[in-house]
Amino acid sequence: MPFPEGVPSVPVRYAITSPAGGGPGEGTLQLMPTVPAIRVPGADGVFTGGGTYQFADGQLVDGEGEQVRLLPTNVDGANPAVWAWLGIESVNGSQPRHFYFALDVDAEEVDLGAVQQLAPDLAQYLAVSGESAYDAWRRAGHEGTEDEFLASLVGPPGDITAANDYTDETVTQGLAAEVARADAAYDPAGAAAAAQAAAVSTATADAAAKANTARDAAIASAASDAATKANNAQSGAVSTAASAAAALYLPKALLTVDTFMSQAGTKIFGHRGAGMVAPEHTEAAYDYAIAHGIQAMELSVNVDSEGQLWCLHDLTLDRTTYNTGALNTYPSTGVAQRILTNGRVMLGQGWTDQPMVPLRKMLDKHLGKVVLFLEPKGNDAVVPLQNLLATSYPHANQSVIWKAHVGTSFTWPKTNGFRTWCYVDDASADAILDGKDAQVDYWGVSTSMSSARRQQIVARGKPVFSWPVYRRSQRTALEADGVVGLMSSDPVYVRGATAQATASRWDQQVKESGGTPMLDYTEAAALKFSETDGWVSINRSRGTYGLGRYCPIVSGAGGHRIQIEMKYDQLSGDLAVHGGLYLGKNSDDVYEFSTLNATPGYHLILRQNGVLRLYRHLTTQTGGVAIGAGDIATDAVVAGQSMTIQVDVTPTTIEARRLGNAAWTTGPIADTTHRGGYFGLSNGSITDTAVRPFWRNLAITQL
């Protein structure tokens, strides 16, 4: 939308790159003024400005695909005169970033990537350039160069002749006149004695008055000082008594950071509580983790418009609730009464909507019982969190780890006795880490970081934690690199090594621990639950979903059987498309059909024309290798009709069948290539999700 005629605007540009591949990045940039509104001379109304803008091919554009234009921050006569723009950058694959900047009204175009941005912990201070004295002289109506302006400041010389008229003779005459006046005023007839007596009397009275005043002041000062010292002594005694009581009581209830870190084995922390099993950063997510024995968890913190702190990962409510906009624009009562999290869209409609949870509630409930990672996500949450811990939870440094990005300050937590976890970007150079090293207790690395770089950071000598971990295969790789702590969104599954169940309960319509979509925290990759009859599906082109809850499968002496119902509600124009299962893998890493995969295994396909077939998939080629005699022709699929497929894996053979006809089987195939216990659901070759398969009633039995 164009600016009104006569209102100045400055075009801005901003380019971002993908942190994963280095190409054009994707994400948003929210722009808002640091004041509620700006009035511009000559324009009706006020400007509240700002908005959320998308990056197209890495370039910032407005809603119509045009270059973004913004109101300058130094419009002459604007009210207020001093303000700045706040940018909240959310690049896919990176942590949100904030920066402040000013816009000059005379600028032809501004690159936001090149403007001087304030340090995150100095965001409340903004340097505003003012006009020079010469500019003020010109604005007052004068004309001329800077030299002429400087010359105008020099006045005419003084009158030297007039000054020299005051000669020694004049001084002598003046002195004689003063002596004459003094002699005339002197009365030798007893005036001096009278004056002396009067002076003594006055001095005596004055001395008495001053002595009394001094005495009264000394008494008042002494009384005030005594009262002050008594109050200070009382306060000191109370503080000492409180500290002594805390020293006696708190250690009995605290799991300290040092005690936790001294435990043997890899440490598992709840990421966003347990954000891939319960709605992230809700009381339900924290309670789930702790109820299952997780001894450390992360609490991300942001602040509302009244200064109350809430557990929330993002600066805005857009992703995790049914509301939109920045949390710091909402009042506390509105957040408490009206905002609900939308975990149902990713974790299943069996969940009830959860309220947001105040940080104080979680500290009162869990502080001292488990180790807490606290991270203020927004700059405006830093000081409120520091004040809250200092005034209400003075013992917090025993069981709290201060968590922050490498680009922020660690001075306050270290000064106040907290352990610190500094997480770095994949591309953070050693020089950046060196600059933080003195204030860092633990380093943080992403699962997307290369193994070689992780090992280099481990070699620095301090414990290293990694995030976000939701697969056991990720745990294996990280432990091999020397990582000792895992921030996991499914901590119970990642901590374990055995199957949690042998039969599905998808009719409950809630995501299970151990379910591993192709991407975490992504609605598009999540398992979808039908409203009736317990069916599930993957609403993603060629999507797959790992069933880690049932893995690794425990075989009997004769092997094991996987049995599951499958259907297609809608048929494709190409009946050769297929879905099915993948199985036999040694790891729960991602599987995708017709793609190079990290680990090998088998996949079973059931085409919509009824053809059943078993394949091996390899790590060296994208296509599968058919095993057995050939295609098994079964009845063509009927839309909406349930079919039961079964796979028997023995120590020496593998056999797939569709139940309903004895001929619908591959027969036992002599193949012992893969006997891993991890498996999952697969959309196979299907790219049109309207014709995707559905599954229900999974059962694992020993043979």
C-alpha cells in the first residue's frame, strides 16, 4: 500500500541466505516502531507502521511482491522526534534475531544488512544524530558558508583608549577621597567602646544560639544514625537467618547442576519440555518429562506487556497458539484467560488445548527438584528474568543453567554464580568461541552441524550438549563425537534402547513417544489421525514415519511378524502408485523411497492395482532391488476397503502376504541380508497426497 502523498518513505532491502545450504533463505522479518504511534506534520492521523514481511528468493518483499518502504525516523517536526525501528528476523533453520536501526529521511535506499545494529543487550539505547550548529544557523534564515558562520560568532574589539583613561592619578585621587570619608565617619567620643560592647554582646548571644543549634543537631543526627544502624543490623540479621535456614533446608531438596553432571552416562534434557510428545512449553510437556524420570529440561522465556514472564519459544504467538502477534503486546490477564496452545495440529486432535504457563508457576513447582535450562528469548525478557531470579529465587544458581546464544552476554549469570550453556551456530568461527570461553561452562552444537566440527568443539575441553535430538540414531552419532548432553524433544524414547509397545492405540488420536517423522516440529511431516476407526496417514509427498515406539522388534526363536491393516480412500489415475512399509533397518534414521538412504533394509509395496512386492533398499543406489520370484498379483484395491498385510521375518527367510487368499504371498524368500528391528510407514511412490494410504491396528508378535 503506497504512502499518502507528502509523507516521506525510504525503500529498504534485505537479503538472507539459508543456514543449511547457503542459497536464498526463507522466513519472515517483522518490522515495528519502538513507539506506539508517530504523527507526521501535514498528514492526517498517526502512523503505527510495520508488519510482517516475507523473503522471496532470499529478498525482502511486501505483500504485493514489491520492495518494502518504511517511514524515516528523523522526519522534521514528527512527534515523537526520537524513535527507531525494531526488526525481528526469523530465518528458517536459525534462531530468531532482533536488531534496531534508524532510517535517514534523505536516504535513497537502505540495506538493512549493512546498517549499524545495536548490541542485543544494549537495545534500550539508541544513538540519534542531531544537526550541527551551522545547520541550525542556516535553518534560522542565515545564508553563507561555514567560514562565514564562524566569522559571525566574533564580536567587535573593545575600546582600548577608554580603558587606559583610568590612570594612576585617578586611582590616587579616589583613594584620598575614601580616606576623607572614613575620617568623617569616625567618632572619637566613646563610639569605639560602645561599638566594642555591642559587638561582644551580639557575639555572646550568637555563640549561645549556635551552640544550642549545634547541640540539637548533634542529638538528632545521633538518634537518626542509631536508628539507621539498628534497622541495618535487623535487616542483616534477618538476611543471615534466612540464608542459614536456606543452607540447612534447600540442599536436602535440590538436585544441583554439579550433582547432575557428575552422574555417569549421557545426560538427557527435555527440549521445550517434551515438545514432540506434548504441546511444547506447557505444563503438560514439563510434567510428562519429569513423570518419566527426566532430570533436566529447558524453559524458554518471553515477557508480556505488563512484565510477566511466560514459557514460550517464539517471540510471537503465531506458531504455537491460535493467536497471532508478539507476546509483549498482550496483557497478563489476556494471556492467562484467552490464549491456548495449538499442539493438536501437530500432535493429534486427541489432545485438549493447553493454556500457556507462567514461568513462576514452573519455578515454584520444579526448581530444585530437577535441573532447569532457562533462556530469555527476547531482549525485553532478559532483565525481568534476572530480577525475578535475584529477588525471589536466590538459590536458583544451584540448579539452573543459564542458556543463551553465542551472540549474547553471559556477564550477569556468571557474576551471579550460574552455570552457563552457550549454543553456537554451525558456522561460528573459533575466534567467536574464544571470545566467550571465559564465561562458558558448556558448549552447545546443533544436530545439523558436521561431525568434524562437533569434534573440534568437543576438543576444546568443556562438556558439549547438542540439540534438537529426537532419534536414537542421532544419539549414537553425537556420542561418537564426544557429546555428553542431549536436548531431546522426545527424551523418554531417546533415552531408551528397547521397544515400548507391541500393538498400536492410534484410536486415541495422540502422537506416541518414539514416532519419528521426517522432520521434527513440523506439522507437514506429522502423523495424521482420522476422526474415526483409528486410521493414520502421512499427508506428505513420498512421506515416511518411523514407528520407534515398537522398536527394535524383539524376535522369538522363530523370528517375528508385523501385521497391519491398510487402505486407500481414493484411487489414482495411475494404479501403479504404491505405499506400504519399510523394515529390517538397524537404525531409526530417515527412510525415503527412491532415495539414497543412510542405512539399508527392506521395503514392502502394495500398488493400487493390487500388486504386492518385496525389495531391498541400499545405501549405494536410489532404486530398490527386487527379491523373490516376482510381482504377486492380488485383487485390485477397492477405495475405502481395508486390507491386511503381513510380513514374517525368520532367521533365514522373509515373506510378505496380503491376507484373504492363500495365493497372495511371496512365499518364504531365502534372504538374511537385513535383520534390524526398526521399521515404519511409507507413502512409497505417492506424490499426490489425496491418494495416500492409511493404516491401523498394528501388531507385533514373536514367532
